[in-house]
Amino acid sequence: MRRVLLIVLVGLLGFLAACTDRMAPLEQIRDRGSLRLITRNGPATYYLGRGGERGFEYDLAAALAAELEVELEVEEAFSVGELFAALERGEADIAGAGLSLTAARARRYVASVPYDRQQPRVIYKVGTARPQTLADLAGRRLAVIAGSSHEELLEQLQQDSNVVLERESVPNSDTFDLLRRVSDGRVDAAIVDSRDFRLQQKLLPGLTVAFDLGPERDVVWYLPPRSADSRLLSRINDFLNRQRASGRIAELRELYFSEDESISRVDTQTFVRNMRSDLKEYQQLIEIVAREENLPWELLAAISYQESHWDPTATSRTGVRGLMMLTSATARDLGVEDRTDPTESMRGGARYFRELRERLPDDILEPDRTLFALAAYNIGRGHLEDARILTERRGGDPHLWEDVMETLPLLENPRHYENLRYGYARGLETVRYVQNIRHYYEILRLQSARDQAPEAPRDLEPLLPSALRGLRLLAL
């Protein structure tokens, strides 16, 4: 009897599996209750931040999942080959990792409409001989990510030009790893995409673009081959078109890939060098105080660097002192007895910043609220309020940092400051102050994302279908 029941059960499971296989991909997603994204870990795609999961690809896919009224399920791949293998096996609904549209990929997988563009670029180290053409790369060590579109591009270019290149295809690698190889002198150049380089250059400011390796390419999501005739592709294309038309994709691009051209490469190099040396002495203290005040530790670290370069004995011409450069009056109000004591200064400065942010009008929202608080930390609440009043007089929005930032330098002009309550202030200095902190904060967040990224596997287990993973352990 039990054997008959077992046969019936097996048959029923097979029938249900067959029904699931016959369901259209969009119906499977809704039936499952989740949209499965396969991506790669990194600041440009997907990573775990202080507030949870983040990244350009993650934010975009999360918006699609919300529209479909399902959860977003993220699977990380350690290589481009693994990413497409998972897609081939049907273990993901979409692959999104800043993937360029290529003829070879389009023949094998279903591609969405483009949602961005990027350009393959040759990157080299400042101070070495700059290659300007493909022929200049002959005899030099050139690194690319194994399985990437750059391999395909290089092969085609070599065939067309008869240039022989010493190419190193690096498996289980990412853009930062390639760029680090160039920075360390292990290779002479690397090929990466423009979007990735714009972001990663903040951590490796000693690198720059040698030349563009061909025209811009479309960035797309890829779907499994079986999705070719499904409603899923149509739904995704409609979603991406609307996201682009509404400006949301432009907003994400600005959020994750923007760069402040007012920050010099030398300043960035100095910060990165200090981050990798001096910060470690104070990072634990900064993290503890940040938790106490419910602040991102990277933000507090960026403020203290801008203030003192993490020097607890720092003293300015105006008499402010310590890691957070407190005035004697502010220190007295905060109960800070020794401004040169790192713990007292950090706690006092963090509390002062938090209080400045809390005292701002309720209708100033994030992220502008934090930026206004930074400005107030530098210039004072009175001058900041003057700048907001002047912004409104000039037709700007006093609730937006971008508008107030344009007005702050006018506090140095008597035509404007003579009509304001608190008078003259060094507004341009405050703008630079805030923008510097934003830049340093972004670099620290990038480094945090890299520190939290999982290591690539040392064996082939992640390449196995998910149903087979773990069987090797059972066999031991």
C-alpha cells in the first residue's frame, strides 16, 4: 500500500512540476512571489550598506519587483561566466550587473531595451607612459575580466588590426581588482567600463583614462532564452522605458556614479592614503560614537577628516581644536573639558552635529537635511538661515541644498549680506566644506562596501545548479 502511495505521490509531484514548467515566466514569478535577480557584488551593482541592500542594479530591480507586487530575491555571482550560467539554468529571471549588449550575448539570451550606456576604456597609471592607440598596447600587460564583453571586443579588434596583445583574462575578478593590479604595477593597463571607472577611481585616484576603446555600448538586462516569447520581456521593457522617461534612471546614475570635479586628484589621493593609514587608529572610536548618535560612521569619519585630518591636536588660527575642531564656547555648552581628548571631541562634535540636524525646520527632508546640518556646523545656524532667506528671495527653494549651495557664496558680497541679519560670511568656503565631506563620505562608503563583499569561491561548487550544491559535503 505504501508503495502505491509513493508512486502516486511521485506522479503528482511530476505533474505539478510539469505544470510549473508550462507556466509563462511572468506567471511563475507571481506564483513564486519573488523576482530573482542575478548580479555581482560591488558598489556599482549590489552591496549591503548601513541601511540594507543598495546599488544601482538593486534599486532598479527592486522598483520592478514592487511594481509586480512580489519580493526581490538577489543571488550574487562571482564571475560573469557564473552569472550567465545561472541564467542559462533558469535560476534567475533577470541578470543585471552593468552588462553591455553584445552580438554574441544577444544571440544566446533575451535582452531588454537599453536603460543606460557605457564606454569601454583603457586605464593606466599616472606617471607611466600613456598608451594612445591599440598599437601602443603591444608588448604591454593588459588585464580584462574573464568572460566579459571586453574579451570579445579585444578579439575582434585584434583580428581587424593584426595587433598582438599580451592579454591577461582574470577569472573571479571585478573592476576594482583589475584597477588595483594597474595601481600596484602588476599590469600596465586594464579595460573597464566608463561607469565603473568613474566610481572606482575615487578609491584609486592615481589611475586615469588612456583612451576610449570603441564607441559607447548599451547597458541591458538579460533574460533566460525561454523568456523570448513571454509577457515578462514586454513588462520589463515597458518598465525600463518609463523609468528612463520619468528621470528615475538619471537620478540613480547621479546617486551612484556622480563625481565632484571641484575635488582635485591630489586631494583625493591624500585622503585615500590617510584613510588606509591614520583612520585605523580612530575608526573603532568613530564607530562607537556613531552608534550612540545614530549616525553613519562613514559620515562622522568624513566630518572629522575635513575638520582635523584625524589629528586630535589640530588647532586653527581662530582657536578651534581637536578631532572635531570645537570652539571653546561650543565645547563648554557640550560639557567637553578637553578638546584635544579624542573621545571627548568625537562625542561632543557628533552630538553637536546631531542637534544641528534636529533643530532644522521639519519640512527640510533628507538628504538635504544632513547637508544643511553640515553647512551649519561650518558656518553657523544664523548664516545658514540668511542663505536660505536669500535663496527664497532669488526664486530658489530654501529646502534644497543645490539651491542654497548656489546662494551661499553671495554672503561674501556686500550687496547681499548688508541686507541680511547676520551679515558677512565665508559662504564659498562652506560650499567647499560640504562638498568635500560628501566626497570623502562616498569614498568611505565605497571602501565599506568592498570590505563587506564576499570572497570569490576557491572551488567550482557555486557553478553547480542550486539543487546539487552541498552534495559534495554529504559524500565526504
